[in-house]
Amino acid sequence: MTALQQIFAERPELIALAVFVLAFVSVRSVASRMTLRRILMGALFFLGFTYLLFQARQVPYLAPVTPRDALARFIGDALKIVWWFWAASLASESLRLYASRGHTPLSRYRLSQDLSVAGIYLCALIGLTSYVLNLPLQGLLVTSGAVAVVLGLALQSTLGDVFYGIVLSLGKPYNLGDWVTLDNGVEGIVVEMNWRATNLLTDRQDIAIVPNSVIAKARLVNSSFPSRTHGTCIRLPLTAQASPERAVRVLSDAALGCRLVLTQPPPSVVVKAMSAEATVFEVTFFTSEVGLAAGAQTAVYENIYRGLQVAGIALGSASASASAAKSAADFAALPELQRLLDSSGLFGRATADDRLVLARALERMEYEPGEIILEQGNAVPALLIAASGVLSVTRRSGDRVDEILRISAGGQVGADELRRNVPAAATVTALRRSTVYHLDKMIFLNFAETQAASGEQGQGPGRTQAAA
């Protein structure tokens, strides 16, 4: 104990060096980086290290005193250099830990964190230069200024990206996870913003690396701000003979008939142009995420196709020929119930006589918004075929109710339950004022059996020939 006291009295800087080595080994033993445990352990060792430096009269932030010998001067300067970089390391790790927990805007961009850490180490370097190396800052700044000019000319493009990245980081036109679109056609989800570029994850699951200078100069649309709701517009030319009011109702129901389309804000349809050849309509609908827009657009087009078929409205064109106009007129002249049956996939193989019988058996029913058409768990009395409006199909599981499907004009519900003779698997509710035709259960089952039998007869020879 007396020997240790003598070493501590004569060479306290050696004890400080031993504490630094012990701290280096102990802190490195912590598996994960930037954890609170690792930072607290390092801070305790740092405080002990600072105390020992004070005992050795090696204050890192004061002008150096005249050392006792060359060894004390060498060890003291080395330990003060360690002190400055150790302090900067603790400060930067604390900053990154705080930013990673989302309590500060620094967690949004890695560039901001890197700039802050660079500022911390720059301050440590200035303090080390002034108080440890005892070098004149003015001469260093003049020399570094000349070097900076040369490097700036050589790295002009790269430095431009860096400074534009700082501007984007401060202005925050987008955040991580936002869907952005540039005027050059590049679009995707922001997954990273670094010193040189912004990385976008495209819809093809590729990474588009766009320099920060290009983004700063481009016209940018952030589809995720102020909300993640995204609107999609499609244009359709319809025949000039179609009533705009009726066409608007059909197109609006077709858009809302997609489950991915939001009910609020509701879809909107406006007339954009009208001529003797065609009337152009613009349909706008909204999805909760921009990533759902492509799938919703395809489903909306399918609903529009069936809705126009049921309504007897044909597509129009400014360059429509006389034969195309005649086909559109013949299409609209078909009976309404025949168009309804044609639009449903269940009756595609039915003959003209079968469709006439089915059309006579259909019973027309009107439902108001919110009215329940079919309750989950109840027996299905008939096949339901939507002629207009929108139906919402929901399934109850315990206390949870999920919308699983929407049905617009031409859609049907109840076929599977009728074939298997089971209760309704979901509840059907009118989302808008709707017209629904009911086809009696027995008539539908007889038709299904007839179609199945004719299909087997049609495939019988083929099977026999294949077996032979």
C-alpha cells in the first residue's frame, strides 16, 4: 500500500493511464454500441480519469505548466489528447443515443447527426490545438483556408451535394418513409438521406440514388404530406348520348365499389369536356397510402367496365368511326336485365332462352344507405345482383368487424352459400342508395345444376378420348 501511495504521489499520470486502459477494455466488453449502460460506464471512468489528471496538474483546458521532466511532459500531453477525444466520443455517443430514440428531429436524418458529431470533434480539435499542442490558431486558419480553396475547386460537385443536403435537412421538405415524386419522373419512398444523396425505394423495389443538388433544384411533390391520403385521377371519354348526370352516378359508384378507396373524402366525378363525339369525365378517388393507388386504380377500372355495361353506356372517342358509333348504339339498346346478367360472370355460359327465364325471375329491390340487406349467420334466401349503388360486405369476428369486400353494379353475392347450403358468411349493407335484384334460391340452384350437367356432357367425350 505504501508503494502505491508513493507512485500515486510521484506519478499520478501513470494511474490515469492505467484507468484509461481499464476503461477501454471494460467499455469495449459491452456488446451493443450506443446503449445507456455503455455511456454511463464510460462517463464514470472519464470522471475518474479527469480527477487523476487534476492530481497530476495536467488540466486539459488550461495552458500547460512547466513539467518536472521529459517523461512527465510526454505522458501528460498524451493523456490530455486522450481526454479531449474521450470527451468528444462520449458527447457524440450520447447525441446519437438520444436521436435514435426519436426525442429530437436529429433522428429523422443521419446527415444532421453526422454534422452535429463533426461539430463536436471540431471543437475538441480546436481545444487540443490551443491548450495541448500550444499552436497558434491564426496561422493554422490561414493555412487551412488555402487548402480549403484547393479542395473546394477539386470537389465542387461533391461539396454542392453536401451543402444542398444541409439545406434539405434544415428545410425538411420530406421525412423518412414519405413518398416523393420528382419532375424528372423519379418517385419512391425516402429510405435514407446521407451527405451526398437521397435514396428512394421505387415501386419496383429498386434503390434510386438521387444527388441532393438535383432534388434541391427539382420540383418535388410529397405525396405523404400533410397526410398520407393520396388522390388518383383518371379520365374517361363516354359516348355523347349518355346523360352526364347518370354517367356521374355510375362512375362514382364504380370508384367507391373498390374496397381500397376511402369513403371520406368520397370519390368525385366532374365533366371536363363535351362535344358531339364524346363527353370526357374525370374520376378522382383517394386511398390511405400512395402504395395502394395502383391496385385501387385497376379495381376501379374493372368496376367502371361492369358499371357502364349494366347502365348501357359505351365509351366514346373524338375519332370514333361510324361502325363504332353503331356498335355503341346497339349496346345501349340491349334490355337492362340482359346487360345485368351479361356483366355477371355466373351467367356467361347461359343461352338466350336461359337468360330470358332468369330475367323474368329477377325481383327488383331498393335499399337506402345503411340498410342491411343480408345479416351474417342468417339463411341466404336468394342470389343478390347489384344493378346500381354500392354494397359493403363486412365480417364479424368477436367484437371486431372488418370490411372484406365492396360490390358495385354487376357484382353479386350469395352464390357460394346457396351452392353449399350454408348461412351467410358476412353481412351485406347498402353503402349508397342501391338497386339490387334478387334471384330465387331454387331457380339459381336449378340453373347451376343444368350448367354443371351440360359442362360434364361437353367434357365427357374429351375425357373418354383421353382415357382411350
